Amino acid sequence: MEEMRTEAIRLKDRPGWDYLLRDIYELYRRTSAGGSPAIRAHQRAVRERISRVLKANPMLAELPGAQLPVTAHLQRALDMGRMYPHAPIVRAIEAVRGNLSWQYGYEKVPRGLAQKYAYAEIAGPNAPVRTDEVILGLVLFAPSCTYPAHAHEGIRESYICLSGAVSENDQGVYAPGSMIYNPPDHLYRITVADHSPALLCYAWEGDPAKLHSQKMVFSRRPR
């Protein structure tokens, strides 16, 4: 009896994921840096890392998707995102939607947040697209969500708003098409508009060891 062989699935074997990475690359090419050298350098670093991932054609760990309560708002968020110039990435997300694994990432989720927040990784050490170069993903917030203060050690992070509107540290409002940049160890808190969900694309770049070992922990408020 012949042994069954399972061939490794790679990125280019599933064009939907390949297109999604290319659309994220374009997002980081077209989104304004607002004249900031730090943001411009981060955008360039993300693009370079995505280019290396695409060239490497890495392993793809495509699994059936996992849902959480907040994903009841996903369709609305996608519908709203199609109204903007970045609509191609929204369509690319829809193409792999069934294989997105939504999760919390925290051992202990604050009361109420479990109904209003989740993220899904696209590329990274433990994501469907396996790579040590960068972590890419999506984060979905329900209306009126407050995402508690936290920071990421040694990680340069950015969010690009695809739909809805959010505020970071109560300092300005980020509408669709805008970018939030968080340098390493920056403590931040996100709040979401009252009547619409928010869908954001995010990128983490930094030392591979930091990408592998990053622990997601909310910061406690001083008493």
C-alpha cells in the first residue's frame, strides 16, 4: 500500500493570500506619512519586509476560520470599507474571510471587551503566511469599544484605518485611509465611534526575536 503524501502548500498556491499581501504593500506605499521621517521609514521597512515574504513564497498554514462575538460586525465594516480608495484590500480580505482565525491574544480579557474586540493575523511566525520578517493582521472593534492601554516592547507598530473611526489617547480622530504610528514601548489606548464598527490593518516590524516573544498584556492604571 502506497504511503499518502501531503505536499506543502505555499503562498502562491493560494492566490487570495498572495493578493492580500500585495494589497497591504500598496497600502503602505500609498498612505501618506504626513511629512514624518519616522513614519516614512516605518512604511518603507514594512514594504521591504513584505517584498521579501513574497519573494520567499513561504509555507501557508491555511486553516478553517475561527469566529468571535465581534465578528458579527465584520460585514458592516467591510461594506463601509468598500466606499474608499482602498476598496481593493477590502475585497482581498473578503476572498480569505473564511480562513481568518479571530482571537483575543490576551490570557485575561477585560470585562466587556470580549464582545467588542478581536484580531486576525495574516502573516507572521504563527499566522497563515509563515514568516519571521513581519507581523501583519486585522483588528476589528465594535461600536463604542475601548481598547485598554498597552505597549509593545521593541516593536514599531502601525494601524491603517479601513473603515469606521477611532481615536488614540484622545488625541485626534483617525478616519478611513489614515495611519496611526506607535514607536516601540509607546503606551496607547484606542476608543471607537459610537455607531459604527472599525476595521484596521496593522503591521509590526522589529527584531525577529521580539516578534516571536511579544506578550500581549494590558497596562494597569496607577492607583
